[in-house]
Amino acid sequence: MSSYEDRLKALRAQLVRQKLDGFVVPLTDEHMSEYVGAYAQRLAWLTGFQGSAGSAVVLPQEAAIFVDGRYTLQVREQVDGAHWQYESVPQTSIAAWLKDHAGQGARIGYDPWLHTRAWVEQATQALAEKGAELVAVDTNPVDAVWPDRPARSDAKLVVHGDRFAGRSAAEKRAAMADWLVSKKADAVVLSALDSIAWTFNIRGKDVDRTPVALAYAIVHADATADLYVAPEKMDEAVAQHLGNAVRVLDGETFAAALQDFAGKTVVADPERAVAAIFTGLDQGGATVLSLRDPAVLPKAIKNDIEIAGHKAAQARDGAALSRFLHWVSVEAPKGGLTELSASDRLEAFRKETGLLEDLSFDTISGAGPNGAVVHYRAEEKTNRPIELNSLYLVDSGGQYRDGTTDVTRTLAIGTPTDEMRRRFTLVLKGHVALARAIFPKGTRGGQLDVLARQYLWAEGLDYAHGTGHGVGSFLSVHEGPQRIATFGGGDEPLVAGMILSNEPGYYKTGEYGIRIENLVLVEERTVPGAEKDMLGFETLTFAPIDRALISIDLLSSEERAWIDAYHTTVLDLVGPQLEGDALAWLKAACAPL
């Protein structure tokens, strides 16, 4: 189909055929995933939007796309404002917009496999006030008009061995069974792909950048389980790994199986299980308990093996990134580097480790003004040269069997302005404040968020994204439930063993972006004379922070000491992996302030 305008017209024609007056298009899949397989990229196909979070609504005469603050600039560059209204969340919501824009008596369609039950209830209520109704569809109208829609991946499952996982799948199922007994429940439905991967110690290749497999699972109170997956994805090694206590069933039978729990009590997660799962259980006569998926918290609290693996992955990844930073320092001043050539070279350095399975997300390689687009992704048509006397922001990560990495560095190419240096140093001060924080057990991420923003706020500046997200263990680079943010989460108590990012930033539209990101591990801290059990962060990511952007006079003696100690550790950990010019460069980059 030739244009996004044609696609919108085709969808509207399909809505008429399905007797609908509108349709909601979220960016997710049947597992409420953040990152989805190509087959589920309906929002991108319809609108051109390439971000990782968003939704759209199409009505007969108007259409709107909803994104958060990370994508305010990007959505305007990728989605045609002649056909789409731009809406910001959380300032508005789809339900509120529909209430204002849907016609009296309108039938607004939604796919019950792509929304939570809470969203359905909220939208139903909003439309009812307008005399309109929300209608579940059997056939997604976008799929009906998407002629070359990719097939679902048929990649094989792979075993994630105990030497990486640290706990056997049988142990995890036994713990889940004990939890079910404590809740007086017979079974739990697992629909989140990372929960299934973690619970069964399996991985897959069905979603770019996230090593998960398309599947559903039901774990029973006797510690047996049903794994629903396409038959062609199985092999003998995986079958042997799963063992006799796991029944492997065709993924196509999952929806019908939800009807088989009459008289039983079944747990489903209201945030991670779609509305259709609740409907199926209800129709089958099950008593449904809306509780958080019991894999979520133990998956977030890494065991000793996972922590050791993560540290090994970080040391390897830090060396690859340091080689890249040295390479940029040599090549960028010559001219000729672009965002794409730089990100390609960074991926090559990671591949040279011999252990890279995939990137952990599409590299954000932003030169000059593109660095101000928070989740920018370079393409041929946006690919900028990396120019002298500008800033270059690179946010990247790798998927290794022993750990998932995510790191951002902002580099001065040539001579930065005084404003760039000042604002970089304000971001750095916030980063250091969070890295040095000591806090009582029970503290939530949202309570720490201000530590990273305080120096920007003091000068009337801020950034429109969270300060930290959880990270998986050879799993999703964005993992809940922990976050450091004052919006969209952040109310989960931090627990020793959780891994989060520490990534304050600053973005000057049309000019440059700044972000400094390391991963940190929540650890128990001994504080002399403390009357409470205390926690702090151990920094896990090691690569130089650009000294050319640091205004030393803005730093306190404690901040300078932290940065010097950090760089000493970078040199100790990464130095032995480098040689020649790269090692000489690293020594200079890590010299005391």
C-alpha cells in the first residue's frame, strides 16, 4: 500500500464493513509486551511511528495518536499531522479523548487480546457517558487491511541453563506452587513473555532485541505446568529440559483451555494478562483472583549467579564501549562519521567479544539536534553527520547469555559550549547523587527520583522521562516492577538484588541532548549507628564519562571523589582488556579530575 494516508483510508473502509465507528490501535501484543514481534507492529504500519510506546484511535473523520514525553518530537517527525492529532499522555487518555470525540451511539471497536481489563472498563464507562459503546472484535481490522503482514516467528526455543539462571525451573515452579497454596488458588495464568522465559528457564528469538518466545503458560498448585507454544518451536533438547512435569500443548489451544477451570480458583495478573484471558476464565466458570504474576518480583530480585553473570557481561561490554569511545575520539574530528556508521561500528565492537547474542535495543545514536529526541532511532532519511563542536549521544546495550546491558554516554565532538558543559555537569551531579544514595529498606523508586533532578530543577530545567528502569537477566532491557520515576510506576519498594538504570538527562530541542546512564544493583548497606536496615546502589556499568564536558568548579569535593573513584575502577576493570592506543586513551580518559 503506497502511503500512510492510503492505509488510514483502507482501515476506515474496513471499519464500515465491520459496522464500527472507530477503532483503537495500541502498540502491544497478546502478552502486553513493550517490545513486540514484527507481526504485532500495527501502530507502526498504520501511522509510521517507530517509538516503543503509543496508541492510536481512528474515527470516521478524525484520528489521534497518543504518546508520552519521550516521543513528543519523534511523533511529529514520523506521523503526518495532516491526518493525525498529536495527544500527550498522561495529560490525556484514550478514554477521555473518545468521550469528547466519539459520536452519540457510536460503536468503537477494540481487540480484547491487546488491552487490559482495566482499560476496557475505563473506556466502556467513558463512552457510556456519551451514549456510545465499546465493542470487542473477533477480527482485528488492521490485520484485515495489512496485505504483507509478517508471519509470527517460528524460531526454536532454547534452554537457558542453570549456570546462567542460578535456580532450576523445577525450583521456580515449586515456589510458585507454594504461593498458589498460600492464596488458596488452583492455578496461575502466565502471559508475560519474560515471566514465562524466566519461570521455565527458556529463551527464544521471537522478538527483536528481547530473547523471549511467544507462548502462554498455566502453572498448577501441584507444581506441574502447561506450556502453550507452536509445535514447530519445540525440539528434543527443550523437551528434555522441561521434563515430565511440564505438558507442552499447541499454542492455538490456549484460549479454549481457559474454559476448563469451572469451580477452580485461578490467578491472573490485571496488568499483564489481556482482557480476553479474564473473559475466557469468567465464561468457563472459574473464580478469578486478580493478583500480580508471581514470577515478577523473584525475576526482578537477581540471585548470586545472575549478579555474577551480569558483572561479567558488564566488564566485557564496558571494554567494547571503551574501544568505541576511543575510536570516535580518533575518527570524529576527521569528519565523515554519521549516526549510522557510528552505531554500526559500536555493534561490531560488541560482536568482537564473541559472546553477543543480540543488541538489547536499537541503538540510540543521536548527533546534534537528534540527541534531543529521547528515544531517537537513526534511519537513512534522518542520518546526520557527527559534526565538530557538537554533542553526540549514544545509548546502547547488548544481550549476552550471562547478562543484559544498557549504557548511555554523551560525547563532546570538538569544543563544547559553556552551556553544554554546565548542563552536562548538572546532569552528572544528579547521576552521582543517585549513585551515592543511602536509603532505608522499604523506600520506593519514586522517592529517589528527585535526587537526580534537583540540580536541573534549581536552574529551571528538567527531563520528560523516568530516571531508572529495571533490567532483566538475559531478558528484557526494561523490566518491572521497580522504577525510579515519579510517574508511570515508581511505587515499588526497592529490594537488594534488583538492577536498575541511573539515567538523568537534559534535552534542548533543535540543538542537543545529554544523558548519562549506568546500571546499578540495589545492595544492603552497613551504616554505623543506623537504627534501620539500609540500602544503597553498587554501580555495575564501567566506561569513561567525557571529561571535556565536566565543569569541575560546579562539583563538590564528594562528587569529584566519586567520579575519580569511578574512573579508577573503570581503568582497573576495562584496562586489562585493552592495549596500544586504546589503552593509552583510556588511561587519559580516567585520569583524576
